[in-house]
Amino acid sequence: MLAAIRKFQHNKVSKYKTLHIWMIIPMVFMQLGILKDYWGDFSDNAWSVHVHYWTGTTWYLYLILQPYFATHGQMARHRTNGIIGMFIAGAVCLTALSMMNRDIVAAKMSAEMPEQFGPFQPWFFFGVAAVEIVMMIAFGFAVIKSIIHRKQIENHSWWLISTVFIIMMPALGRGLQFALMSINPTTGIMPPLYLTQLLIIAMLLLGAWKYKKLTHPATYLALGINLFILLLEPIGRSESVQAFLKAMVKG
């Protein structure tokens, strides 16, 4: 009986033997997306931007290293780093929310100096702030679910993997906006974001299909968040949303 249990557990772990390699793909997409926006004006970025970038990058690195430790006989290291990882996850969430002040300031400045912001009107920044609140709540929920299911390999791992697709939009979206609008200035600010969401959803569903998690609650959550982001423009244009954000987040 004991041998059968061990064999079952071994088969589950083996299923994720190459997961760390697959997790490099979203990491690369995220880094390429943020490359120009972060490194292009590195010295001009606020301290909060630096902290958020490096906590986010560290989180992505953890989601590469942790599956490797778990599937290559280093469970003690996996557990220790898992505790540290929860600290990193909290930092990602809180630093993202703390940066919303920048969105509100940008909305105010774009209204006062529209010539400096081009197609980026106030509604865009309000929309970004609004969807980021929902994104980070979903991110925190997925991390908490991974803790609750820490003894269930399948659930624990997929809740954590889903966080990659929940928070990828800002970095990848900025990168595609810069690239496509540099090629064709008349592209507009939303088409690149729609393309961003399609790419993220494609990667999510491909990963879910590979690991047989298409019907997992974490997949539904990540899919729902990325579909919700498609509503960024109408959300950002809502006067009620703008009033709420102005009251809650002082610019």
C-alpha cells in the first residue's frame, strides 16, 4: 500500500518535471514587455517603480526555481523558499497597489497638458488603475489558495502558476503599445492591449491544456481577469469609477 502511494506521488511530481522550463516563457515575455518602459528611463523612475519591478521579477524567478526544487529532489529547499516566496508575493501585491498614485497623477497631468501625453487621455490612466485593483485582488486570492492547498500538489502548483497570467498585462501591454505605436503612430492605445490580452489568454490556455487544468478554478480566475481587462476603456471613461479613484487614491 505504501509503495502504491509513493508511486502515485512520484507520478504527480514527474508530471511537472519540465515545468520550470515552460515557466521561462512568460518570464521572457514579461521582461521584453517592460524592457523599454523600465530600463529606457531607469534613472528617472520613482523608488516605488524600482521596488515593484524587482519584487515582480523575483516572483517570476521563484515560479521557475520552485518547480525545479520540487521535482529534482530538493523538497526541503522548496519548502524554505516557499515561505520566503509568500513574503515576495505580499510585496508584489502591496507595491502594485501603492503605485496607483502614479496613475492618478498621470490622469491629472494628461488633462492639464494633453500635448505631452498624445493619445493617452485621463480615462486611460483611470482604467489602468481600476483594472489593476482587480488584478491584485485576484493575485492575492490565488496565492492564498495555493497556501490553503499546499499539501495538494496539483492544486498548489496550478494556483501559483495562474498568478503569472493574472499580473502579466501591465508589463507586456506597455511593451506592445510602444512597439506597435512606434511602427504606426495611428495604431491607437487600445489595439495593442487587446492583442496583449489575446497573447496572455493563449499562453494560459496552452499551459492549462498541457497540464490538464482547463477546468481548474485558477484557470477560470486568470481567464476572467484577462477578459475583464478588455473593458479597460469603458471602465476608465466611467465618471463613477473616476470619482471613486480620485477619492480613494490621492494624486
